[in-house]
Amino acid sequence: MKWKSHTAIARAIAEEMGLPDDLEEELCEGSVDPDRRPDAAMKVDRMGRTFIGRAPHHDPPAGIIMGHAWRSREAYLRGDDRQAVRCLGRALHYIQDKSVSPGLLDRSHDLREEDIADLVPPREAVRKGIDMAVCSPLFVRECVRAVRPRQDPREAMYQATLFSAAIFASVLGPPDSEGRFISDYGKARRNRRCRYAAAGMAAASSILISLLLTQPLALIAGAAAVLAAVLLDHGYHDLREEAEWFGIRPR
Ligand SMILES: [Zn+2]
């Protein structure tokens, strides 16, 4: 996308969210930063060798966007709003470029970006994005995943605006979890401890039984119990991430 489009989306979101002028400028600067100071990413050349190069904008690694979203959230929690908005602008740049189909020919892509530059970010998309936002890193990741390259300039602009507004409202959502979350997290941590203890006991007892009965099949049952405990643990990692989103660090 052209800088004009990136900054138009930033201004539309800033206006809708009532951002002070200095923060609006910071968001605009952040929204064009990746074109001025590119992010580095691991790449693979034709010979299969890995090297560090410029991160792609139309098909960016999700980790780059999530990294900027996390840095923004952390700055926001420590009260550094300028840095928060700047990092967030960087994250949104990739969401916006990812919305535009790169096309088979460079020429068709350039024309598409020129058409998009004539469009105004739809206010309806800004509002819808803010309304659907959930203050959670899992929501941000879902948004990153949902963005698809669009050929139609209007669709590209609509999608870029919608998800930019949604991610903005998610990252700069409520700074604290209002108590709700802490009890969920505490519960999950307790369950996790129990689950590992149970899995450990199942593994130990299966080894004991197999030694006693020289029955190696019991070992398989023990391994299955350990695997089940690890699989069940996925919910815990989600919750742990959400806790960190609200500045709660596990002890
Ligand atoms: Zn770009």
C-alpha cells in the first residue's frame, strides 16, 4: 500500500478513538516505519541457504506482526503511550499490505495500489473493527490469520481498515483484567499442577507394573497418559499468554 493509504487508515482510527494529535502523528509515523526502516526476517535463497533479509510486506511472518503488537501492549501497560502507538502503527502496516494481492505482474500490483490510494477508509469498517475487538493476544493472532490478499481495491481497503481498527482496539484495550481473569488463570494453574502430577503417577505406576508383571504393554498406557496431559495443557498456554497481556507474570 502507498503511504497515503497507510496514514489515511491511521487517521481514521485515531479520529474514531479520539486520540490526541501527538499520538495520531505517532501512529501515522509508525504506519510507514516498515518502509523506511525495514524489519529483518530469516529467508531462504534458491540454493536453500538461510539468510537475514528484509521482512516481506505482502506475506509477512505472523511473528513479526505479533512481536510489534506485544511491544506496543507492554509500552501501553507501563504508560509509554507514544511508544505503544508507534509500535502498533508498525504492526498495522503489515496488516494493510497483507490485504493487497501482490498479483502476478508488478504492474497490476502497482495499479491496484494506485486505485486504493484514491479510496477513503470506510468509517463503517473502523467502527465495526472497534466493536468486534476483544482485548486478547489470541484475538490479535486470529485477526492476523484472517487477513487475505484482495484483488478488488475496495475490498482490500475495507479489510485493511476493519482489521487495523480491530487490532488497535484490542492492543489498546483495558489495561487490567478487572479481576475476572485472575481467578480463571489461578484455576488453570492449579489444574495444570494436578494434571502433571497425575500424569507422572500414571507413568511411574505403568513402569512399576511392567516391571512387576514383565508386561511391556502397560508402558504404552503410561505414555498415552503423559501425551494426554500435554495435549490438555494447550488451554493453559493460551491463558498464560492472556495473563501476560494484562501484565500478570507467573511466579
Ligand atoms: Zn510496505
